[in-house]
Amino acid sequence: MDVNGTVTEGFEPVGEAFAANFELLGERGAAVTVYRDGHRVVDLWAGTRDVDGTEPWERGTAQVVRSATKGVAAAALLLLHQRGELDLDAPVGTYWPEYKTAGKERTLVRDLLAHRAGVPVLDRPLTPAEAADPDLGAAAVAAQAPVWEPGTDHGYHAQTYSWLTGELVRRVTGRPVGAWIAREIAAPVGADLWLGLPETERARAGRVGPLTAPETAGVLKTRPKRAVAEAYADPGSLTRRAFAAITPLPDENDPAYRAAALPASNGIATADGLARFYASLIGEVDGGARLFTPRTAELARTERSAGPDRVLVVGTRFGLGHMLHGSASPLLSPGSFGHPGRGGALAFADPGTGIAFGYVTNGFRASVTADPRAQALVRAVRTALDRAAG
């Protein structure tokens, strides 16, 4: 496999791990980018742009990153808080009056961000076409009764996070969430990431799909493996219902789906775009703006939810929207914050080392919060840092 791109001296373990993913883990097409202290130190790509094709991956190839989009959505709300436009301790209904129904009247903005809102499911799932309509999605979650008292527990809002965060951005700013992120996040940072892929960028995005790979040890170990399997197999479980809030599952290669703005699931980005975005949350970045103040970055990585997750059935840790380092989703260090995408993508920042990381792939595996390919790359970054320190 020909690996393209550059690796700064000292980060060779990342290049070795990236090549090994193709040789040992069945990678089809992927890219990884790492920044340190705002400077790019790894920028690699290889394979094919389409999981089912032969055209080569090129610099700037983008892919659907699934739930890695949630980290961008969370950053949008934290930026509004940083600017004084959004109070994390205010009820959601302060900004979105229709949300004050069915036992959700006291749901706080911080509850919504930290997967504590109690509405990970919809009693009537939305079709892909309905899900793409922000008015319908917002109305559905506003009418939904919570399955636990908001603020008292946490469970991954796999799909409903789209309308919870997207509508709150729209109510506060008056702008659609995708347009707001394009202007206030992607453009100032110079990051190739989109929530609602413009037609002008459509040719850059490869086709994604399932990827068969050698069996690898699982990472969801905080509960018995049987409990996890049973939760995903049971149509009545919160797990299945949360992921099925859009039914049937959308065709992720459909241009109409890609043009929609679903902050929980359908962002499209390059590896550099994700890494550059996270670099901007923790410091200055070459040629781009810094987005978060140190205080906001600290807010992002301060634990708000921890322990058994009612939806994922494993122990998870969340800050205000970002997933934190833990057994279910290992990042670089206990101070890291970011978000994986189910079955593939991963992006995060680690303030202690100045590292920002982005990995995208066209092949999705069965993993939920910790894909073996991404984890191999994270371990390689850690190896490079340890060698430099030693």
C-alpha cells in the first residue's frame, strides 16, 4: 500500500501504524492528520476514496464522519456561551419555548449538551426525509416525553442530538446550524468540514460503507459483553430505539442526505479539517483563528456525565458535549476531549500535550466508540510523545 503525505521527524510511529492498518486491519481508504501546538506534524492518506471503488484517495478527500460531528455541534453551543449569548444554566425553554412540555420544563442547556436530557428516543421515529427537515425534527423532540428525569442520569442521544443542538443554535442565532458552523467555525479556522455538504464540494466526498476486517479484541468492556449484545439485539431497548430514531437508516451516500444538516451524524470532513478544528479549540493554529478561550476549553473537558450509560450500556464520560477519555473511548490522556464516529472516525484535542488529532475512513466497522484502526493511531501518537520525552 502506497502511503502519501508527510510525517515530521519523531512522529514516524504514526506512519508505521497507519500503513499497518491497511496490511493487518483491512483498511480500504483513510487519512490521519495530527497537529502539535497548532502546527501540522502528520498528514497521511492512502487507499481508495470510495469503499467500493478503485479511484485513489487524494489530498483533500472528505468522508462522512458520523458522530464525530457531535464534537463540532457541542463547540457551536460552547462558543455561543463564550460570547455571552447562551446561558448553560438556563432552561432550554428560555430559548425554545415549545420545548417546555411533557416533563422537560426544567431541562437545562448543560443537560442537553451532556446527554442528560432524557430524550434519546422518539416514540415515532422519523424517516430520513423527515429527519432532514429541521422543523419536523425540532417539533418531534419538543413533543417527546423524557424516559428519565432530565438532569438525573445520562444516556447517549445518538440521533436526537441533531435536533436538540441544531434547534438551540437556530433559536439563539436565527441561523440554520449548518450555515452558522460554516461561517463561525469552519471559515475562521480554515477547516474543511461541512454540516450540509454544498454542491460545489460534492465531488470531494468519497463513498462510505461497511468494511469487513479481521476480528479484533473488543473495547466495550465495562459491562458484560452479553449485556451489550443483548441491548443491541432487543428492538425495545433504549439502545436500539436511540439509534433507530431515524428509520430506516439513511443512505449515507445519498446527495440529499449529505446536503442536510444533522449535527449528530452527517458531518463531512477531511482528517485535516477535524484535526485543525480541534487544534483551534486549545491554541493558535497555523493560518487560522483560535476559537476557544482557555476557560471554554476547560469547560469542554470538565466531566459532566460519567458511569453506566443508559443507551450504550457501558461506562461513558462526557463533558459539555464532548466525549472524554475512558475505557469505552480511549483518547490520548485523561485530559483529552473529542468525539468518535460510530465504526470509524475519531477526532480530539489534548491540551496537556498540544495534540489535535483527526482520522477519517471510508469503511465502517461494527465498533461504536473505539475503532481498532483509530486506536492504533492514537497509541502511535502516544509512543512518539513518549520517545521524545525519554
